[in-house]
Amino acid sequence: MASSMYLEDGGHDPRLASILMVEDVLKKKHEFASKSALQRALPKTMQTRTFNRILNYLEKSNKILFTKDRAVIWIFSSDPKLRKVWKKSIPL
């Protein structure tokens, strides 16, 4: 039986500290021209596979988006007023 920390493809789930590190860098600058530019801006190095897993998670949780030019943009807002408006909005 495999540990819950490891995924079926042999990889592992990124640590919370790694996810928060990427989020913090994105929150401060909001936009990077590419994934590699974002990875270079991180205060610590991390494996590309782990970095890509974090970006996939952030995209699926609607915190970032990738433009057609593959730029990475932080779109998540923690502003309570904006969240209230969003909850009252009508989905398209």
C-alpha cells in the first residue's frame, strides 16, 4: 500500500510551504511573462515537476490563469467586498 503522500504516477504532493511560496510571489507581482520567469523569481529552487503541479493546482482552483502567450496571471482576490459581490452575481 502506497503512502498517501505519493501519487500513482510516482510523484508526490507539493508541501504547503511550497504552494504558499509560489502564491506569495504571484500575489506580489501579479503577472509573469512565462512559467520559467515565475520559477526564477522564487526565493528557493524547486523541482520543475513540483512547480508544475503547484501551477496546475492554482489554475484548477481559479487563482491563476495562463494567457494565450503562456503568461501567468494571479486572478484570485481575498477582498471581502469583492467576494460578497461575486457570491450575489448571476452565473453566465
